[in-house]
Amino acid sequence: MIAAFIDGYGNDQVLKVGNLPTPKLGSCDILVKVHAASVNPIDFKLRDGKLRLLRRSRFPLILGHDCAGEVVQIGEKVTRFKTGDRIFSRPRNRRIGTFAEFIAIDQNEVAPMPSNLNYHEAASLPLVALTSWQALVDIVQLKPRQKILIHAGSGGIGTFAIQLAKHIGAEVWTTTSGRNFDLVNTLGADHVINYQNERFEERVKNMDVVFDTLGGDSLDKSLTVTRPGGWVVSIAGPPDYRTAKQMNLDVARSLLLGIVGLRINSRAWRTGVNYRFIFMQPSAGQLEQIAVLVTKGMIKPVVDRIFPISECQSAIEYSASGRARGKIVVSVID
């Protein structure tokens, strides 16, 4: 099968597009003919070796963390799908590889595609949708009329999170550049902060929730604008001992993550704010709930560009540039 892969870690690694063996099917797996996959920052972070502490990979490593496609074969114990079904999925970390013609995925990590979307649109959703859902619904339990600040509202996570927060009934603040004001307003943002000439910490205070997608200085400042008892949930901050527990890491790596997360957890404790680094888990059930909202038109995918798999390297570079409005999609089948 055709696949886009790397042979080692490093930001100088160029994705190779070539032939690799079709994955073997487990008894609870479905074999998916991938029509489209989306690019996420985790792809270039994994390539660069920034996730080596959390995830150990074998090479050649096919990148790609979510997809949409068609079921072409099922394992002997599969009960939820049949050949010909149109699905979308975010496979578990140890079984990624959606930048390929085929991928084997456990049936419990797969859901039927929203019927009103094409493959490119559906492929843009799983990772950002599950991340946003688990952050806002599961962890912080966002409620109507609560105030939430979503950083980088025009990005892949932001464009979905804004819509989800508005569906819940929250008052949504977001940061973005001036050229993206119309986009985030269309998605439902109530208040928009231009990070190019405004400081969010001077515009907002007493937030119930901050959804941090930037890390670093923005994460530190997010703690100062959140009310005591409120939440800062981050996909870009430091992981911690809770992350190690979720990932069932060994003792040495668990201790190391505990040290890594000590500073931010201590600062959150001093300010009375709840902090959580989100370690997203694949979930067919949650994808099914998300598909209902998408089918009803309550949430719409935002796709910036579509690259053919032969230009997967360009897609990764565009993602790393931080200029994308919404999601970047790789078309595996034209």
C-alpha cells in the first residue's frame, strides 16, 4: 500500500511516500480503506521526537492520527460494522498511521461518518472533536452561561471548541489575529481578542474556564485570569503525574512526569485554579455523539487546505507554520 512515513526522529526528517505492507487484521479490528486523513500538530511533534518520553515508536513509522474511509474487511469478532460502511476514527496512539491507503482499527475506536459530510470534511474532525469534547464536557463540565476563553480560536482545536462551547450555552471569548475575526465570529465567538495588538490578560478576568492550546507564557497568564475554583485545561502545557497514570507509564517515567508538571501544578494550587493537561482517549461513543451534532448542523467542520498524499510533507510544513485556519487534510484517494 502507499503510505507517508519517517525512518527516524528529527525535524529534518522528510516524509517518504512509498510502498509498505498492508496492516494485519486482528479479531476485533476493521480494515479501513482511507479516503482522507487530517494533519495535526501531534504529527510534527511526533516526527521531531518531542513525544519520546510518552510514546515509543518503531520505524518506519506511518504518521497520521485520524481519518475517514470505507470498511473493506472485518475481523471475526467484529459486530458493529460491515464491509461498505463509511466511518471516521481517531485510532489509539500505538496504532496510528492514517497517512496510508489502509489502516486496521479496533471497532471500539470507530464511528459511522456523519451522513451530511464528505470524506475530507469527516477526516478533519476526530482528533480535534474528541479533544474538545473531553476537555469541555468530561473534565471541566462546562455549563450554560459560564465564561470560557479559548486560545487560538481559528486553529483546528479552536474552530471546533468554539462551536461546542456555544452549543453548550457558554459565553465564549477567544484570541486570534485580525484576519480571522470574521471566521471566529461566524463560529459563535461572543468576544474576540486580537493577540497582535491586545493582551488577553488585560481584557478578561474571572473566567470559569480557559482552554489553552498554546502553552508557555500564555498558560501561565491563563491561571491569572481564571477565577478560584475555575479550570485551565491545556493541550500544550506540561504533562504530569496524572498523565503518567492515564498512560500506564513505568515508574521512572512517571516520576519524571511528576517533576515536569510540578511547577504548573504548584502555581495552579497557589491561585486556587484547577489545572489539567488533557491526554485524549479514542472513543467511538463520543464520536457518535459528536456525529449527531454535526448531522444536525450544530457544528460544522472547518477545512483550510487539502493536499494529496504525494504532498504530505508540504501538509506537515503548513501545519507547523501555524497559519492554518481550521484543519489541513490529506487526500489519500482522489
